[in-house]
Amino acid sequence: MAIHSPTLVSRLFTPGACHGWLWAQFVQYGIALYVMSALRDGIVRGQLIIEDSHGKHSFGSNEPGVKHPLVLMSVSSDSLWARVFLSHDMGLSEAYLNGEFDVSSLKGLFDLWLENRQTLQGLITVFSSFVAFASGLAITILGRQSLSMAVQNVVEAYDTSNELFKCFLSKEMMYSCALWDDAEHGVRGDLTVGSAPDDLHNAQMRKIKHILKKARIAPGHRLLEIGTGWGAMAIEAARQGCTVDTVTLSTQQKLLAEERAAAAGLSDRVRVHLLDYRQLPPSFKGAFDSFVSCEMVEATGLRDHPTYFKVIDWALKPHRSVAVISATTQPEFRYSNFQPDDFGRHYHWANTFLPNATYFPVTAQQAVKGRLVLHSVEDHGPHYPRTLREWARRFEQNFTGDVVAKLIEEQPQLADPHSLEAFRRKWRYMFAYAEAGYARAYSSLNCWTFARPDVKTGAIQSVLKGHTGTVWSIVFSPDSHRIVTGSNDGTSRVWDAESGNTLAILSEHRGPVWCVGFSPDGKRALVASSDATIKIYDSFECTEILSLQGHDSIANTVSYSPDGSHIASGLKDRSVQIWNASIGECLADLAGHTDNVTSVLFSPDGNNVVSSCRGMLSIWNLGTLLESDHRLV
């Protein structure tokens, strides 16, 4: 079962319940009149025109020159009035799902309510207040997510059908807020200019890359993600050289995420785990450089937030690690720990709790006592309305034919036309409901970055012990997690920068190692020795990949080009050589120095090489020197 059950109040409106003559009279002459009176007193900005079986009713007015919502509502069942009377906004949503009214614009209806929410308090009855209080109390008291409850909530929210989500998500399948920029004409570009087919995908990829940049990932890093979705974040992180462990409770998400990772050729870098974040294997302890979670933490529930942060702290490495978390939030003016049931919480994301911008930093400090400190908070809320509009358009365009047939195949209860229509209207309602909330800052979306605190005491962090001779050269890997050294003892070593432990000893040299280096992506280590060899190693496996052949002299210095495609070496015989870094072919042998070449370096754009010897500095143009040497200085 992957369809949400109706509320208890909604069950009063099932066929055969409270539908006698007396009930009908009570609704028509009591409840309906009460609700209309509250609307008449409460709508002071904008206009609502309702047409039902008893005629046309107008509430509020539109002043000339003032832009306020004008909404036309057609009511087909008096049950609408009873639903609103008994359960307020939840009742309104259930009336729409059951086809009891239609409206000229759902977004306009929500705008009208938000414009007048302070003056529409008359719609809140004693009974609807009791229902809201009881639901909030139940959520608060029972709000600890048991393992079985967490699985049930995920099944209802995400295991409906992968084809359903494909029909409105863009091709990367990211089900969270995109980040819009000038390339898509901004957050209102779809309204002012229109949408191009790839706008949503491009904005989602921008968001993914932004989150990964905030997480400070680098090639060779390990990334933990809680909340896989359909693998978009994990796949992009793997493309950037990370190994990703991503956690989900959705069997359908796991299946599709693994298929998509395999199609991208990244199965060896993306591991999808079907388990709860509270059940991570012991091997995950202190194993990860970065952590990300996009719009998942809302589902953990209020009482489990300390556990959530303790798990993050447990899984991250003790130094130089980062966590990035995004979540829908409530603004400070309406935030409360006591959050009753509502449409979104009941019909889309069960048992969710919405924090505010300051709640998570406080909770993190209480849970992990300074081991994760707040680095930054961003507000992505203004980007959500357009994201929701794009999803809504795609849903209306694609929720037909094969998508519906597949949905009914997986959820047979939707073969009933009324149930299928209620399902369709549920999604329409959600897109408009959420868009209005974000557009008017009734809801927002925050992105928090937490990092391990930097300890700047000036003390020695670790001493690297192992070499038996002078160390001539040392270099950090681009991700700062490893160090390579070259020594007079004829070895080069790979070290763990955090612990100072030796990871590997490269001892294939027959003389002192003068110079070492890393490729820009950190995957290769470069070692030059006095035995006239230059070797390239896999920096993770510490196995030899290439040995540069074609020189008889000792290499004093070596350097990678910024894109990793070329290597420059400076030799004792006063020459500079340029190599193809992939195949080890010598592309150019440059003469002209008057003494040992002591240093070579590529320019940041990779177009030039600078080399030096005693009393002389030369700059070589890489674009021409492969045909003939071209010294500029």
C-alpha cells in the first residue's frame, strides 16, 4: 500500500455516513451559513466568488488599480462546508481531492487565504481547533520515528511508482528545490520569458554542484548521503571522483538509482544501501570526508533530531570534514515545536517536522557539543516557486497514457476512476499549495553547512617517521588528505595527512628521490629520482602506471600541467622535456639553459612553461614549442 489513508474526520464523509436529511439540513442552514459569514467578514483583500446549488455568493471586492486575487469557486457538494467547519484547511484540501469543488486557480485561492489569514480567523471553529490540537499532540507525543514507521512513511511517499516521478522531474531526477540563475532568466523566468526544455535540468544540476561545492568534495573523498532520491547527487559526486555511500528506505528509489549509476559507468563509486540512517554499519565510523542530505531531515521527526546529528558526527572524519543539510523551514514568526497535521504532512510527507533557520544549529550544538560548528546558512526559498511550477506543468503534460497505466499496475486501487482522479488532484493541490507558501515566505528552504572546528594552536599535529635520509621534496594531494615525499634514502612514501601514518612505500628507485608531485585530480603521483627515472604511480593503489623513457640525465624537477595532460621535467643536462602524461611519450626536448635546470612550472592557464637554472629564467610557449622550441625570455 503506497497511498495515504484519509484523516479520521474525512471518514465522516464516506458513503453512508452522516448523509441523511437531517444532516443535509444542518449543513445547508447551519454550517454553510456560518462558513459564508466568516468569509464575508474575513476577506478584506481580493475577491472570492462562490457558485453552488443555492446560487452565487461574492466575498470581498477588488479595488480599482490594486492587484489582489480574484478567485472563482464552483461547489458541487455541500460537504465542502462541513469539511471546512470540522477541520479547517485540511477539510478544504480533502474537499478538493474528492471533487467537491473546482476553482479558477488553486494558486489564487491560496494567495487569497494568505492575504487574509489574519482576518479569516472566524473559519477556525472550536471543533477544528480541537482536531488540530489532537493531531499535533499525537505527532508530538508519538513523534519518535520507529524503524517500522519510517519504512511505512517512505513507502507511502516514494514507492508509489518510479514512472510517476519521472513524469514531472527533469532527467537527473532531483526531487528538491532547483537553483535558478540568469541562464534561465531567474526565479520568475518561466512567467516573464517562458521555459526552455532544459531549464529545470540545468537549474537542478546547478543546485547539485552548489551543494557538493559547499561539502568541499574532492577526488578520492568518501561522501555519505542520507536520502538517496533517485541518485542524482550521488552520481554527480561520483563523476567528480568521490566514492559515495547513499542511504534510502525506498526499494523503488534504490532500484532506479543503481540502474542509473550503472548506466553512467559509476557502479564502482556509488553504493546504495537500503537501511535506516540509524542502522549504518560499524565500518562507516569516522570514514567520511563529507555528508549531504537534501530535504530529508524533515522526515526524521522532532524527537530524533539529536540522534540524526550524532550519526553525522559518528560517520564523519574527526578533522576537516563537512556536512551540508537542506530542509523546508518555517519562518520565525510562525515557528513552533507543536506542529499539527496538515495537507502536506498527511497526504505527501507523513510525520514530518519543519525546523526554522536557527533551530538546527542549536540542536547540533546540544547533540554533539561543538564537534560540528555552523559555517553558513543560505535561504533557497525564493527558488522553490518556479521549481514547483515547472513540476506542475510537466505533471499536467505527462500524467497520461503509459504513466497512468503503469501507476494502476503498481497500485491497483487506482483502477477506480474516482480514486485515480483524487490521486491526480492531490498532486495538483500540492504543487499550488507549496508554491503559494514559498512565494509568500509562509514557508522557506534553508541550507546549513556545518564543519569540524579548526584548532589553530600552532602545535605540531603529527610527525611523519619512516625515511632514513634527507627528505628533498614533499607535496600535499589536491584534497589535502595525503602527502607524498621523496628522500635521499632512495624511496618515496605516501602518507595519511591526518594520522601521519605511512600508506605505502615506493621503493623502485636506485638512487635518491629529488622531486615528487601530484596530478591535478590527485589520482597520480609523480616521482623523479637520481637514477635518471621518472615514474608515475596510481596514488591510491600505489602501483606503477608509467615510466617516462627517453632521457639519460637526472631529473631535478617535475611538474604537471593544470589539466593533467602534460608533464614538464627539468634535467641535470640543462634541458627541459615535455611529456604526454597519458602515454609517457616525450613531445619536446628544449635546450638553451646554461646550467642544471632546477625548477619547472606550468602557468595557471597551461599555455606556458617557466624553467630556471642558475642565473637564467626561461618561458616557453606550449602552443608552439611542440613544433619548435620558442623561448620568450
